[in-house]
Amino acid sequence: MELIEYAFGKIGSFLYNTYYLNLHQTAVGFAIYLCLVLAVFAVELFYVEYGKSGFRRVFFERSKSTITDIVFFVLQTTGMIALFAALSSLGLSYFIMESANNLAHLDLGNRLPGWAHVMLFLVLSDFLSYWQHRVMHWSPALWRLHEFHHAAEEFNALTAHREHPLEKAINMVVLIIPALVIGLPTSDFSLVMIAFGAVGFVKHSAIPWHGWFGTYVIQSARDHSVHHSKLCEHHNRNFANYFPIWDHLFGTYYEGDVTSIQLGLDRTYFNKTDPLRETIATQIRFVGRACKSVRTHVEQFRQQIGLDLSGRR
């Protein structure tokens, strides 16, 4: 009973702080991201015809896939995703974040100029995100979460925020590492994060920019669409979040030609119902696959122990 009261107290505190005490900041943040999305739609319309634009898909011809994108865009940009991340992880992400605040912070970045601190934080966090992304594809259990993002059957800027709450919790925990080691930047950091948020919108759009900049500096929409492709030769390629240099360094960059790409998954259980039920179903599939993996590893361990004991007799 005390645990339930504690949980409801924390939920109430989150809602009070986010949507009452800090309502203005929350509304401004949402408005900024909405303006960025509209700007990306405008640029996209300049380059591609209306029929291929995210603007058409979001405002006039919404598929079930796009409806999921819209819902998660709102959850992410209003801060509500943090609450769902805590709930989906049974509070684990919240307790890890709270515990991290009590750990000793090295704050190595505080000795650097503001711009260098920001760049170091971005590079380190992106490096960790690259490897986390690879693990999400490698692990059968974690893939059950990450496939929620890959289930998008068409791209629009909002697809950038299509992320299962439990995967969001994992991302938040991973980003604790650079925060502890080099500290969160303060100088112009919010502006930089807004700019990189715009990159996420662009790389899920139909804007046809690429060239050397998209190949080596900031991942382009073309390269990210390869990562989402159904084609087997495109699988496990272009894992970078922002900086494609990691794919070049670790051999996961797709070097082939790109003509036409079909997005989505071969699985048929996505984009059939509504975002809430699909989010819950994804969580159930993750738990089921995680339990199966644990049982398999336990059985392998028991067999190995049995072999070792029999070999000693």
C-alpha cells in the first residue's frame, strides 16, 4: 500500500511540476518543435511533389502508421513520455536517474570552453547511442522494443519521435554516462539540442540532400531510410544517430547504390489497431522474449555446469 501511495505521489508531483509550475516552458518547448516540423514540411514541399510529402500524410491522408507518429510526437514534445517511460520500466528508470544525481560527478567538461563542452557531450553521447542502437538490433529481446520505431511504413518528420516508452527509458539511462563523466553543458546547450532535434526531423523526411556532408558529417535522410529498409542488404547498416563517422569507423556504413526503398517490417502485427494497444502489445512481446532468453541462458548454464561436474568424476 505504501508503495502504491509513493508511486501516485511521484506521478502527481511530475504532473504538477510539468504542467502547472512549468507549464510555460513546456508550452514553449512544444511550440518550438512544432515550428521546426512545419519548417521541415515547407522545405520538403520545395523539393518533392505534394503527393510524396510528409505534410500530406500528417494533415490530410493519415495512415495508422502516421497516427502513431503523431501521438508519440505529442508525448515526446510535451514531456509526457518521461512519465510513460517510468511506468513501462516499473519505476526503474526513475530510480536510476535519481541515484545518478547522488553519485560523484567528474564534470570533466567544466574545464573546457562552453562550445567545446557542448561538442564533447554530443560526440560522447552519440558514440554511446551508436553502440546502444547496435545492441537494440543484436538482442532479440531489445529488438522487440526497437522494432516499434522500425514499424513506420512511411516517413514524415514526426517519425523521429516514434519511440516505445521503455526504449526511451533505456536511452535516458544510457545518457547518464556522459552526464556523469563530463557534466551537462549549460552554455547554449538548449539551442544546440533544438538544432539537433531538427536534424532528427530532417532525416525522417523526404528532403533529398546527401553528398559528402550527409555521408561523413550529419546523417542524411537518404542514409537513414536505408537503415529502415526492408531489403536484406540494408539490414544492420547506418546505425548512427547524428554522426555517420561511427558507421565508417566500425564498418556498418552502406556503400551501395540506393534507388527505391520500401520502409517498414515484414511482421504483420503493427499498424493494425491504435497506438495505445500497439504500445502495450510491444511491451508484452518484449517481456515474453526476455523471459525466453533468460530461460535459454539458464538452461545453457545448467548444462555447462553438468558437463564440468561430469568431467571431473
